[in-house]
Amino acid sequence: MRNILSVGFLFFLISLSTSCSRPERKLDAPTIAVEDLRRAAEMYREKAFPVRRFSHADMIPHIHKRSNLFSQEILGQSIEGRDIFRLDFGQGTKKVMLWSQMHGNESTATMALFDLFNFLEGADDGFEEIRNTLAENLHIRFIPMVNPDGAERFVRRNAWEIDLNRDFLHGTSPEAVILKQARDNFEPRFGFNLHDQNTYYTAKGSRNPATISVLAPAYDEATSINDVRSNAMKVIVGMNEILQKEVPGHVGKYNDAFEPRAFGDNFQKRGTSTILIESGGYPNDPEKQYIRRLNFMIILNALYQIATEGFTDYTVEAYFAIPDNESRLMDLLIKGVALNDSVNYRVDLGIRRREVEVADPLDYYVSGSIADLGDLSVFYGYEEIDESGLVIVPGKTYEQPINFDSFTPDDAVELLRSGYLAATTAESFSGALHNLPIIVLSGKKEIPFGTAIGSPTNFFLQKEDILKFAVINGYLIDLAIPEAIRWKQKVL
Ligand SMILES: [Zn+2]
């Protein structure tokens, strides 16, 4: 930090001596070096949350254990009586409010907030200047997990199936009323609305997932820009600057059509510069732990730039230069594969996977299906196969029942290589979860298979009579070099 500040001071002297006009963007906007943000994220990661699915009960001890640097209050209860907390930090006059998980299954930023709490309680780590700057200038109010009932089921909506982020005007849900009143009572100058988006958005003009998407929501139908909204845009430009160093080309910008029922739009309208952060997808990060780290980094930097007023050095133009979000990704894209009706024809096949909750919603299995087919040349895949001559063929079922205790992933791969796509087991295992790279059928059942849109994706890809790949529940297995995939399946 000392280095950055002294470089900034040097630039200040140079700009005094060389120019009288104000540059487009001053290069001395106080910022935290990316390496420092990375180091802080690593040091202060809250290890109690290693995956996206955790409950309100899992979270409570980590609120209660906070030091006296935080003041705490229960703002109210959800429909099912779960407490919604606020934690305040800092003695400054600039008020900032951050809230997460209005949608119960969007927990990435909640994890990052607990990392941030750990950071704010840290000491003797070289980050004192940052921490002091925040504490002296800001009064930060955190509201983690606004929708605890949704989090319990790991679904978007609350216990009455109301989307909290469309309930600002009616205020039917107690959780929406709590959040609305929290803003009205506190009147923050800045607000951070923390969400997750699906993993299929790209940054327009590229094949990159929009790992983080941003928006300074509109406050009217005309999508006008006043000081309140432009300040949100400038803070976003500062976040984007960090992200472009860390994950170049992985940032998208949401459409700013006014949504009269949403919180961001209404908070903006009421004078709180509101910033939407949406955590998207990143290759090989199904639990979004890298994306959580990005959240930590950009939120910490944004708070620092609000504390120092550094954000005022950015321009609205730079906000509009961030590429738009575009939905162009598939989990698996198979190009030019042969299907057969009475004739052979070739199509691109786009496959997407979804997580399906089981009785315990903190557990789930994965189900893949055909999302689109035809000319998918404008789409990209997290995984892609582009190999001429591939033909889809259904798999066989290995009829001799397997013993779950002794059957290994290697055994499963051996069966796949012999043309078996499914193994069988006793009826009593129906519905059990497993992580074998093969379909497991209980009793006499057929392998779910089809080539229409929406069909389950369980088949082999064959080339010149040789089985090359297996696709099971939308996951790809290269039969020549099968990798261990940590997936979750259900015994059918
Ligand atoms: Zn959301």
C-alpha cells in the first residue's frame, strides 16, 4: 500500500507540472494492488463455507463469533421465524449497505462477506492502512442472507414462493419489508445488491463466461443518469479495473431496463447509489470458490475507493464500455454429430446441466438435457467436442447387479469401454445418490435416452465403430483418458 500511495503522490506532482487540464481518468485513483487483494482473500477465507449450499443454522455461529468491532442487531424474522441480522462496522460518516442472498440459492457473495468480516477483524498483516481507512471513513452495514427460508431449501424464492426482488412495491414478504426498512432507516449513500446469475452468460463479443456481471440499475423508464446513478457506475468501473487484471474479459454488464418492482431500481430512485454484483460461472469452479474470491476482492476495493473518494476519478463512459451480458454458453457443445431419422443428418448439440435438490436440499444430483440443437455456431461450451465423423449410439445395460461397496469408478469405466452405459442394482437403492461415472438402474429400468430438445443426455459418441466418448447426465467422459469427475448422480 505504501508503494501505491507514493506512486500516486509522484503522479500528482507530475500532473501539476505538465498539465492544467483534467485528464479523462486520473491514474492516481487510490486503489488496492491486485496482489494485495489476492493475498487478503487467501488469508481470510472463512473455511466453514467450502461449498455454496449452507443453511441459516450453519451461518449463525459465524455471526455470533464476531468481535466488538462489529455491532449487531436482529432486524426481524423470515416467514419461518429465522433471524435476519445486520452487522455494522466503522466510525465514519459515509454510509454503505451491503446485502446478500435475497435469492436463497445465490450464496456466493454471502461466503465473501464472511471472508470480509474476517479481514476486518485481522491484524499485524500489512493491511492496517486499508482497515483504518475503512473504519475512519465508512459506516458499513452488512445484511447477509436476506432470504434464509429460501437458503434452507436452496431455491430462489421465499417460503411463500415470492421473489423478494420483485416485492419492493407490495412488500408482501416480511423479508422484503425488513430490507426496505433497513435502507429507509439507515439512508446509505451506497448500496451493494449481491446475487448469483446462471453460468451461461458470456461477455458479449467473446466466448468468455461473464464470471462477474454488474449493473447500476436505472431509476426510471428513460434510464436517466443523475449523480446517484453515475456514482454507482464509477464504483463499478473501479471494480472492473481489478477484474480485468485478475480475469481479463470475464466481466459482463446487465441490461438496464427499469424494473419497477426490484430493490436496486427503487433504492437508486431513493438516493442510494446502488451496485448490482452477479456471480456467474467460471470453468471448473462448480462451487464458485474462485468467484467468491473475486467478490471479496472487488467489494474490498470498492469500499476503499468509496472511503477515499477514489471512485470519482472514473468516468461514466468507462462503465458503458463494459461488454453486455449475452447468454451463449452450454455446459457441453458437440459440433456436427450425426443423428439418424430415415436418413443421416448432422447437428450441433448443446447440453446444459442442472442441479436437482433431494430430500435434504443441501444435497443434490445433476441432470443434463439437450438445451438446443441445429446450427449452434454462435454458442460456446465450457467443454466442446469438434471432431468429424462422430455418431450418437445408445448404450447397453449390464444386467448382473453390482455391489456398491466394492464397485469402483475404474470398474465403471471398464463397463463403459465395453459399451455398457448403465449398471444395475437392487430395487431398494432407488433414489440413492452416488458418484460413479455410469448410470445405475435399480431393478428393471430403461436408460433414459432421446435426441429431442429436453431429452436426457445419456449416450455414446462413436467413430468408425470405436466408442470414443460417453455422455452421462450431460457430463463428458473421454474413454481414452477418463478423468475423475466429482459428480452427483441418483440411482434411477
Ligand atoms: Zn438474484
